[in-house]
Amino acid sequence: MVEFRRVYKKYPNGTLALSAATFHIRKGEFVFLVGSSGSGKTTITKLIMKEEDVTKGKVFVDGYDVSEFDKSEIPYLRRSLGAVFQDFRLLPYKTAYENVAFAMQVTEALPKEIRRQVPMALALVGLSRKANVYPSQLSGGEQQRVALARAIVNNPSLLIADEPTGNLDPENSWEIMNLLCDINNRGTTVIVATHEKAIVNSLKKRVIALRRGSIVRDEQKGVYGDEDKNSQVYS
């Protein structure tokens, strides 16, 4: 589903964000990316979504070498991806329904498909009764659930969540994580970049840990760990 082959990412200011990153995520897996700020987690998500270009190496998504994609191919890649972010990124002057529908409109979905899919996505995240409510009228947890509905409304094969609980209290954090687990159980591959040690340690999913751009640990049923004291590097 997702494969990195000795991927390097160096920014113009000289920062080496990733160094020889190599891993393979199979279809249907749930994977946590963990590590301190600046370790390379967000860079990995941006390379998968083709928001950044690799400096060296190969990135494959669903069998396609996206590191070689040109700009005209990027929209087709993103139709198969869903993304959730820490800051929700909702359109403030659109209702919950309209925010979710917008994700289908940009893919030129038919109106009848939108009318069918959007209520289903909102129901899945428990927000059917908030369809006509604007983001400013929703709690942080509800806003993130709208963002999650928007991310899954096109039935993506891969869902990427970058610090999805970063602005939420513990109760809402767990609600979002339980929804991500439910989505994964339906067959969607899920990648979550997070600092939430308690959640990672409790769920016991696969953990890929990074430190200073290098993968220092990759284990099934993993825990958060103290990566700054882990000297082994996978490359």
C-alpha cells in the first residue's frame, strides 16, 4: 500500500528531515508514526500526499511511484487518499454537510452521489443531527469529526491523520481514535502521526518511531518509547 525506499528529504535551509527512511505498510494496516517534534513524522505524511518532493529515494502508494508524479497526476493520487489534520481545516462559512460535500465536489462527483454519501459519512461519525450547523457552532471534537467525515466521504483506500487529537481533550481524543479504528476495521489503511503516548500504548498497533529523520524502531503491537535513548537505526 505504502512503501518508502531509502527516502531522503532535505529542505533548502539545509535541514535533513528524512535520512534513508525505508518501510512498507500493507493494505489494511493501522500504523502509528511517533517521535518528538522535528523527527520527520509530518514530512512522511507530506511525501505520501505529494505535498513535498523527495530529495532522493522512492515513495510508492498503491503500487504507483508517486515520487515521479508530475503536477497533473497529483489530483488523481489524492482522490484515493483521505487526510485529517490537527487544526481541522474546515471552511468556516459552510455547514458541516457542505464541508463534507465539498470534498466530493472537487472530485466532480455527481449530485446524486453527494446526496447519498454525505449523510452516510456524517452518520458514521455521529453527526447526523449537526449537518446544518456551522463550524463555529461546533465543539472541537465535533469539528474534528466533521473533518474525519470529509476525509472518508470518497471512500479512500488510505487515510492519513497528522496529530488528529492535538487540539482535543482526552475524552474527545479517544472518540476520534475509536472512529479511526472503526474505519480501519472496514478495510481502510490508516496512518496516524501522533504524540499521544497513552493512546499508542493502549491500542498496541504497529509503531514506526523516528528520531532526527531516521527510523529507529518498527514493531508490531508497539508502544511509544523513549526514542532519544534508542541508538539503533534502521536504514
